[in-house]
Amino acid sequence: MSSAAKFDPALHILKTLRAAGYEAYFAGGCVRDLLLGREPADYDVATSATPGIVLRMFPRTLAVGAHFGVVLVVTQPDISSKELAPPQVEVATFRSDGAYSDGRHPDAVRYTQSAAEDVQRRDFTINGLLLDPLREGGFLDGSLRAPKILRTAVIDHVGGLADLDAGIIRAIGQPERRFDEDKLRLLRAVRFAARFNFSIEPATHAAMRALSPRIHAVSRERVRDELTKMLTEGHARRAFELLDETGLLAQVLPEVAKMKGVAQPPQFHPEGDVWIHTLLLLDQLQPGCPATLAWGALLHDVGKPPTFRVAPDRIRFDGHVEVGVAMGAEICRRFRFSNDETHQVLALIENHMRFADAPRMKDSTLKRFFRLDHFEQHLALHKMDCVAAHGNLEIWNFVRERYEATPAGSVRPRPLITGRDLIAAGYQPGEQFRPMLQAAEDAQLESAIGTKEEALALVRQLFPLNRSAASGSSTG
């Protein structure tokens, strides 16, 4: 959805509230992002109007969080717009929060008429800023479709502007209290620091280390989503370094934390231990990359720590792929990934070592390799793996060139024969059909045969009819 398609409805809601005599401002992340020159994902409105008033003022609303003072206002889409869904603007009533028994949501809220009091309940100073777009000079050019903020339009009760200028993530008020209210904020602090390349203020950092074990109060789905955002926003290495520094990594992904200090054979991995190698992969993840690729990069060597041994010739990780697949399956189950996501992440772990054999593969084997779902992700992972180690891309180039030059139809060609053809040729159905059809497909993939007749002739040569028929009759 375009910036204007989000901004214009939010501004209309704000103006409507103000015209009715209520205070209303843009609040939170949208203000932060506008000040940083970024396009906000959404525009949220904070107001002195209570949820009941908001529900009555706007014809289309969703009381999804009315218990916490939050109403979604569904706005009318522009009929000339290509947007498929009408914008939804979150409108939150000024409030102060009670206790957080579940570590995520307040048990009760108290509405207030004070914007200054409202921002004290928010997480970090850079997210506690308010914007009055109707204040004179609120926009440099007066255009509603290009909201360039003047700092004079910002209302700052928490020192957020100074922290934004200094590049600091600082909890509002007492850090321990802010994190104890909502344990997910522990991960959000890491994500914001990594995304904006900010530092974490010392008292906030200390509170995160002290309270890191409490992250387990957060649902695993929420933790998964935060980690996925860290991995796919373009600053994955910094995020995971911060997770490690704050003690959160050992809590949410102990299998990854155990990579630290696990040495690798220097002739193949001059970069250092498994942890350093993994960080170098994460450093290559691009913004918006597929989540499964990102998780595959993170977990591709997760089986190395438990399989580490020093052999007479060199350090070895015998069976680390198989062990890694089992560990990856447990991690995906723990974080409740979908079946499709789990399948792809595990496939990336399982096949990341196969590239070494690619130059010696028969055409049929290589084409079956290309059949892996989302093979482009396998290619991307292998390249990152090489760049993070020895830097030799010869095999990657070989596989990429062959993959790009191989027509899709020759990777998954229509079978020349089926089981029905074998029955018509006189063979008795049974387990022997699998190797027969496999042999025909291999020859087809190798371009050795190209017709049904040639396929049947090959089967008759490799599996003489009299022997097959005898085997079939003896089991009948």
C-alpha cells in the first residue's frame, strides 16, 4: 500500500477527532520513521477520545482492542486507487496501564486526558514521540502526500528526539519495569537497535541481560516472528550479536549459542569458529529475503557443535548434516513453523553439502538436484556459505550456469513410460516397477533415450521379461 494511501485516511481521522474537540496526534513508530526519513508501515493515532466515542464517530470500526483502549477505524478506499483493501488506522485512547500479569498485556487500563501521561507507558523513547501534523509548519511543503516533518511539529515528553539524534535505544522510565510489563520488548529493543544501527543505552542493556530469562513468558510464535524480522530486515548479523551480548540468544536459541568457540579446520574455514562463520552468512542476508532462506542460513551448521571431534588428520563434524536436520526439525516445531516452512528450512540444511559433489554428478542426478523446491534458495545459501569461508565460488558458478542453462522441461520431463505401459508389456505389477521406471527416467534425463519404444527396450534389456514374469508368478 502506498504512503499516501495510508497517510491520507489517518490524517482524515485525526482531523475529525480534532474538529469534535478532542486531542489527537500521530504517535509511535510512524513519527520515528518520518523523522528518520523512512516510509512508515502504518500511521497510528493517539487521542483523548475514549473508545466508545471513537466507535460512535466513525461508521466502520473494529473493536479489536477496545479493552485496552484501541479501536481500528476502517476507512473508505479511494475508488481510483489500485489498493485491494481499505486502510485500517489504529486509534488509541490516552491511558495509563495497570499490572501486566501475563507479561504481555495490561490487566486493566485507566483512560487519561493527558498525552504526557500516555507516552510514559510506551516502550522506548524513540517510540514515545507525538506529531501534530496540523500545527503551523507541520509539513515543509504543505502537501498531504509528502509528509516531511518539521521538528517543531513534534511533541517530545520523553527525550526521544535527543536519543534519535544520538542513535540510542533507551527504555522510557525504569527499564526493568518496562521489560517486566511486556517481555517481548526485550527482543524489540534488539530489533530496533539492529535495524537503525543504534546502540542500547547502558541501563537498558543491563536490564535486558538481567531479565533475559523472562523471555520465556512470551509465546513462541511471537518470539519466532521477532527473530524472523531480525533475520530479514537486512541487519541480521548485528541483531544476533546483540542477542548474544544481552543473553537472549542462549534463552531463545541455545543451539545457536553453542556455536561459539567450536573450532573448524582452518584449511576450509580460515574465518574462525562456527559462530563467526554463521555471523558472516547472516551479514549477507538482504532486506526482504525469504524467511526460509534466512533461517536456513542461521541453522545450516547447527549440527556441528554436537558432532565436533578432533581426528588425527583434522577437525571433523561427522554426520553434522543429519544431526542438523534433526535439530532444525525440533527448532521449527518449537517455534511452530508451518509445514511448508519447516520442509524448506530442513531441505536447506540437508542439502547444503551436496554442492561439493555437483561437478561429478551425472546429468540425471544433477537434474534431480535442481528439482528441490525453491532451488534458488539453495544456490543463494551455497554462495553465502562459500563467501563466509574460503571464498571459492567455482562450484557455485558451475551449478548456477548449469541450472540457468537447463530448460525446466528437461528437469521434470513427462515420463516416457508408466506402470500401465509395463503391465501392457507383460510385466507383473510389484515392487520391481520402481527400479524399472527409475532406470527409464535416468536414461531420459541423461538424454540417452527419447521415446516410449526406447524406454521399453531399455527396461527389457535391464529387466528381462522371463525373470520378471517368473518373479511375479511366484508371488501370486
